[in-house]
Amino acid sequence: MRAVAFNEVGGPEVLRAVELAAPEPGPGEVLIRVAYAGVNYGEVQHRLGDFGPPEGETVTGLEASGTVAGLGGGVTGLVVGDEVAAYLPDGGGYAEYATAPAPFVFPLAELAELGGLDLRTAGAAPLVLTTAYGVLAGAGHLAAGETVLVHAAAGGVGSAAAQLARSLGAAAVYGTVSTEEKAEYASRFGYDEVFLRDGFPDAVREATSGRGVDLVLDPIGGPTRLASFEALAPFGRVAVYGEAARHPDLHLPVLPVWKNNRALTGYNIGDLSRRDPETLRRHARAALGLVASGAVRIDITAEYDLADAPEAQRLLEAGENTGKAVLRVGR
């Protein structure tokens, strides 16, 4: 099968087009003939070695759509030929065939009554939408009437998070971005205001009449994470779900947390897939249902051939992307 793989950590150039044997589905697994694969920052981290060194030719790719091509032992509710969306906790989406645990494979036919998903959109949804939903509803415990601030508001998760927050009852949603161009783009997705990241705590306090927001979504880290505490309302939460800026880890003092009625929480989809797969499945189904119904829109701004995965990752790693990119894998 065609695939894009790497056998050493490094820049986008370590990704190479290769021919590999197709995987076989093990017990509880589904073999998928991939149509589209999403491009995500988690795959950049995989290539950079954040998930450990590669073992031989390693195929990344954490979400995909396609058709069921085979079933491992014990799998029910799916048949060969079903069109599906899948979260791939162990990677593999940058290839013509990939395997996924059956709980994380979602037949598109089940979403048809809500409006449906095409394979292209489905390939961009399982990771990014589940993450956005999980960090809001799970880690962030967003309640109706609360206010939200989303960092990286023009990215794949950010452009979905504003819409999801509205669907969960948020009273106001704000965002931060790095450039004016990204602010203009992010404003299409239901944000009340989008601020440049420099000096955002003052902008948030001004927009909220000094109160601050109830929930901050932070995939960036470093100084942005630290400053986010200054933008919180009483009992506000900073929900962490990434380290895109790759800063050294923070050492947070506890006294300002309790003295100012603040909280820190986290969301990691990989950990959830291992320790609480049913919660992950519930989050994914809820998020996919909102996309199928039209309540949430995934904005696919770029489509690449599988062989162009290095360029797709280069742009994402450099922060030059907006919205969501996908790889066209199926012939």
C-alpha cells in the first residue's frame, strides 16, 4: 500500500512516500481503506518525537475516513463496505489502509438522519471535533450562560470550538490569534470578539466589564498559559489540551490559584482512549452529530495529495494555516 512514513525524528523532510504491507485487523479492530486523513498538530508532535522514537517505518495520522475493508475478531455493528469516520489513537492514517479500535469507528449511515457527512468532511472530524467537544464539556465543564476564551481561534480546533461552545449554551465566546489576517478568518465562526494574543488579558477584561471569562481553552502553553489565569472570572478554569509553542513546562504556584478562585484542568484524547474509551466515544458521537446536523461547520481550507503530507505539516508547524487541512488518500 502507499503510505507516508518516517524512521527518524526531525523536520517535515523526514516524512517519505513508501510502499508498505497493509496492516491486519486484530481482535476488536477494524481495517479501513482510507479516503481522507486529517492533518493535525498531534502528527507534527509524533514526527518530532514527542510520542517516543519511531520503530522502523512509522505511519502517523490520527483521524481518517473511508470504507470498512475488514473486521477483527469480536467486532459487531459494522460490515465490510460501510463508510466510516475513525479516530486512530496509534496513528496510521497517512496510508491507504489503517486499523482502528472498533469503539472509535463511526458509521456515517448512522448520521444520515441528522443530515449526514461526506467522506471529505468525515476525514477532518474525529480528532479535532472530539477534542474541541471534550475540552469544553469534559475538562472545562462548560455550563449554559458561561463565557469562553479560545486561544488559536483560527485553527482546526479553534474554528470548531466557538461553534461547539454556542451549541453547549455559552453566553459569549472570545478568541485570540497571532495576526490580523487570522482574526478576520476566525470571526466567521461565531466569536463575539477576536483579539491579538499580545496583551489579551486586558482585552478580555475590557470586553467583560472587568469580570473575566469562565473558561479558557489553551493549546499553546508557555507565557500564553500563564497569562490566561489573569483573564479568569471567579471560579474560572484554564483547560489545557496542547503545547503548540513547545515552551518548557510551567511551574505554577498554588497560592494564587486558591486566593483568586482559579482552577487548572487538562484534556488529552490519547489518555482518554486508553483509560475511558466509552467517554471518548460519547464525546465523539455528540460532536459528529452536531456536524452532521449543520450546527457546527468544519472549514476545510486545504486539500493535499498523500505525497504532499510534508508540506501540509510544514505549514501547520509554522503556524501559517487557518482552518483544517486534509490529505486525499483514496485513489
